[in-house]
Amino acid sequence: MNGRKFPKIMYGGDYNPEQFPREIWDEDMRLFRLAGIDIATLNVFSWALNQPDEETYRFDWLDEIMNKLHENGIRVCLGTSTAAHPAWMAHKYPDVLTVGYDGRQRKFGRRHNSCPNSPTFRRYAGLMARKLAERYKDHPALLLWHVNNEIGIRCYCGNCEKAFREWLKKRYGALEELNRAWYTRFWGHTFYDWEEIVLPSGLSEGLSGGNSDQTAFQGITLDYYRFNSDSWLECYLIESSAIKEIIPDAVVTTNFQGNGTYKPLDYFKWAAHLDIVALDIYPENHTPESYMAMRYDLMRGLKDGAPFMLMEQSPGVINWKPVNPLKRPGVMRLRSYQAVARGAESVMFFQLRRSLGAYEKFHGAVIDHAGHEHTRVFRECAELGGELRHLGDLLPDSRVTSKVGILFDWDNWWAVELGGGPSAHLKYLDQVQKYYDAFYENGIQVDFIHVGTDLASYDLVVAPVLYMVKPGFAGKLERFVRGGGTFVTTFYSGIANESDLVTPGGYPGELRRLLGIWVEEIDALFPEQKNAIVMKGKLGQLQGSYDCGLICEVVHLEGAEALAEFGKEFYRGRPALTRHRFGKGQAWYAATDPSRDFMRQWIKGLCEDKGISPTLAAPPGVEAVCREKDGIRCQFILNHTDHPQKIDIGEREQRDLLTGALLSGEAELPPKGILILQA
Ligand code: GLA
Ligand code: ZN
């Protein structure tokens, strides 16, 4: 592949031909062509097939299928097959087996089953990647590489423990530094030798049940989480560098799991090492559209706005929930375009042909057990395949731009939820989603940013629950606001530093000057409990009283003004929403968790103040997003509802790229309908 740009929105998915006899393969090719499929991910779980014992490698099946795909014009996303180790390896080298949080070593079984610090796993995974690269470096079907699969299990074995100590030595240099960062004088934990340090498992710092977040020492667990993410990144790099030694311009990736918000891996840190970000997403029928939208925007944000791959979604059902309803007609197509609208360069499925046995035999696939093309799911897949072919090279490498940046930070996520805080119901993702939703409901495009992002191109920066303030970040925010930017943050912010040590002198610590407030106390409300945000006057369309809950803080003004106050409790009349004019800009603070209604109006007002407007005035349930490149702007309009929707697309004629029709003025979108307008 030349560069990183795909020739079109690539269409296909995971293909496991090794599970089927050869006769089926030719039929698969016919069906793939019929469905407009042009990419297949191969070799994801075939380590045991490729390497029957320690010395033997055999790739004849892979040669054959790669050639066949090539003959049929289908490109290959080549897995490295290291996502499940062979049984012989576990038998001979038990160090590949992981140890759980409960301290028990697992036996051979399942997949995603290797310890990231197992010398055996690292050696053989690297070797496999090299052998594959040597063999297929000139293969014309090869488009990109897929390392391992849904990486990220946590392991608590002896090798991980040893590696953890080495990781800590690098981070802290001296034990005194570590003792300081971990606050080890608490509960008599002072360490005098690196060898005394053990992993924070259920056998050591774990407080209750199997939840590793419930820890006696947040600092230790936080470092373990960082270490585990880094250990896996090292494994990824072992494979990807083995490939790149042979094929310097190889495009290498791995598929991100947990719908992109997978807690154990710091995907921002990872993305820097990937050539393109790739996402697996498995929403349920009732999953709100903004849930997916947020994850797509986050995937785009991981590499500062670069497009990403939709590596896996189900064309139909999933099989791993207690109840697995069918994806309704039109939904797969609509959701695929939602991903494309927000930056996806591929639409790919798990899986192309349905397995006949074992765990995933009832997971949706393009080709069902019936084995032919006369199914609803196949027909829907083929229609979409035809459309994506028709769209050609217009979309790849186009960008979604925004004046709003929402901060997302894995370290902060970990720290917020590492037990001992005001409420176990306070979840970082919920808060980020809530702020995201307020923009989504107003039709405003946002970017996800990290603490290293240059804020110069943003007018509005939002950092929900910025509990952990990393070195230099408070100063960066001050410069941003001083220069005219608007900054928004919430309760439980500015509390701690990178080591989860509280910043003394009053909350919100390092953000106190910028926000112009001092938070004296933090009250937690039970889920059914509410307080009220009472507006002190009219703020945009906000007036009167709104529900709030979860957290209510007791705030003193130190330069900020209160725009709303609490309606109940002993802190009734104290600030609930504050604004601090700072330099040319403003810093806002929500001292509680407001109702959605409040959020929508508040964020709308903030955007209007900054001249940030939606790409289209769309009714609820209709999503509008723009992708642009070379001055060409494609506007996606997606009707997520089950009713026809009318929208006003303006006076100017625009071409609908799907039908070729020229449209202007009022247009009607059928239920689940899509327009892609080129202006
Ligand atoms: C994940 C995996 C796939 C498959 C699907 C099923 O995304 O990567 O191998 O198991 O889940 O939904
Ligand atoms: Zn381990």
C-alpha cells in the first residue's frame, strides 16, 4: 500500500476460512464479490494451525487463501495469529498462562490468554510476526497488518511482578521517590528493597470482591494499570517492529476493544504507535446513537483527527448477551454510515462466514449457516457494499473539524474510579458522555483531545471531572483562557496530581486560580436523591430551577461569579454554577451533576457565545456531520428514527452522493434514511 490512504471505504471483515473445507472457499469468493467485499482479515486465531510444534511452521493454507483472495480482487488485513497461544505452548511453557486477580493461574483455554510478560509468549509472537512478514512481504493482496486481537488482559503472575519492579525502577529511579509517590507511610508500607514490592492483586492491596479498583493504595494500583498497558504495548511493538524490519512501510494496527473505551489500555498512548487506529464496536439495538458517536469521535481524536478503521461490528446479531435480538432492517447500514461520517475509512464485520461450532456459531455473519445469498442480512450487506463502491475515493482521508475539544484521559479515568472517593456511582465515562451528549443534542461537532493537544485551534475546551491535573496542564489551561478561550470543568476537579496525591491548600488545587473558587466540602447524594440548581437570573434560555444530583460541592467564590445556586440542604444559596472571567476568556465550573435539560441549554448558550453552530438545524433523532477534504465538504444526514423526517438543507443545490439527485430546500428522509450531500 502506498501511504496510508485507502482507495475507497474498505468493506469486508474477519474471515476464518481455516474453519471450513476448501470447497467452501470458492463459494465464499463468489459471495464476497456479490456483496462488494474488498477486504478480509485473515489469520487472527490460527497460531496453533500455523505452528503445530516448536520448530514447525506451515502456511500452505494461508498461501492458498491469500492467492484466492487476490485473484478475486480482495485485499488482506493480515492477522499475526497471536491472540490465542497453541495448547502445546501452554503445556510446555506454563509461563504463557496468565494469573488472575485472585492469584490463581489459569489452564490452557479460551483466547486472549497469554501473559504479556511471558518470555515464551514474547519470543514466539515476535517470531511468528517475522515469519509472516518474510513470507508475505511481496504478496499483492496484503494491505495492512492486524497484530494479535483485542489486546489487554491483566495478569498478576510472577513474571509480571518482576517486570513491574523494573518498570518502577525506570519511573522512580530511587525507592524514596516511590515511597513518596505511593504515600507508603500510610498503613506502614515503607519499602526498603525493590524485591519487597508485589502486584496490587486480590491477595495484596485488594479490598473487596474481584474489583481491582477497590484498592488500599491507589498509587500502587494506578501504576500497575499504567504498567499493564505499557507491557501490552511492548508486546505490540515486538510484533510490529518485527514486521517493519522486513517491510519498512507496512501499515500496522490492532483492533481496539470495549467499543473504544476499554479501560485497561491507555489508547491515547497506544495510538501514537499505530499506523491507523482500528475500532471494534458492538452496540445493542437500544444503545443511544450518541454513545457510538462519542466513541467514533474519540477514535478520531486518538491520532489528532486522523481517520480510523471500523474493524469490527456485527452485520446482524451478537451472541454474547443474555438476550440477543436481531439488528433491525436498515440499522446496520445507518450505523455504518454513522461511523464513516465521523471518520471511519472502513466498514468491516465480525464475521464474513458464520462458524459451525464453538462459542461464536450464533454470532451474526455476512454469510449465514444457510450458506447462500438469499438472506436479509446478506442482501443488506450487499446493498451497502454496492453503495460504498459507488462512493469511490471521495471520502478516504477527509476530516471532521471542530472548535470544541473534550478532554479524555485514561490516567484520570483510572484515578477517579480507584475507590475511596465521594461516590461509587461517579463514573468518568458517564460524565464525559453527558457533556458529549449536550453537544450532540445541539448538533455540534466535537473533537476529543488529550493533555498534550495544542489548544490554539479550539474556542471551547471541556474537561469533565478533571480530578488529576498532570504537570503543566493547569498553566496550559490558564494560557488558553487568558487568550480568550472558554474552559468548562466540573465538580471533583483539580484534586490530585499524577501520583494521585492530593494537592494541598484547598480544592480545586492547581485549577483554583483559573476557576476563581475554593471548594470546601464535597457532598455525595444517593442515586434517587436530588438537589436543585436555581438560576440567579436568566442565562441564555436557562431560568428557574433544574434537578441535579450525584455530587454537590460547597463552593466559595474567589473572583468567580455564581450564576446559579443550590436549592436545598445546608448549602442552599451557595454557588452551583460559576463563571470566572480570566484574561480575555472565561472559566466555568459546575459544582454538581445537572439534569440533561440544563446541560443542553447551558452548552447551547456557551456555543452561541463563541459563534459555534451546528452543521445543520436537524430535528431530534437526526444526526448531521461533515467530512471535508480538498475544499470538498460531504455532509452526512442520518435519520435514526423510525419515522420520516423533514429537514431544510438550504437554498443552494447539493448533490446526494447516494442517489445522484440534486436537492435543495426541504428534503424528506425516510425512516433510517441517509443523505450524503456534497456542497
Ligand atoms: C470481538 C473479537 C472477535 C469476535 C467478536 C464477537 O470483537 O475481536 O474475534 O469474538 O468480538 O462479537
Ligand atoms: Zn503475567
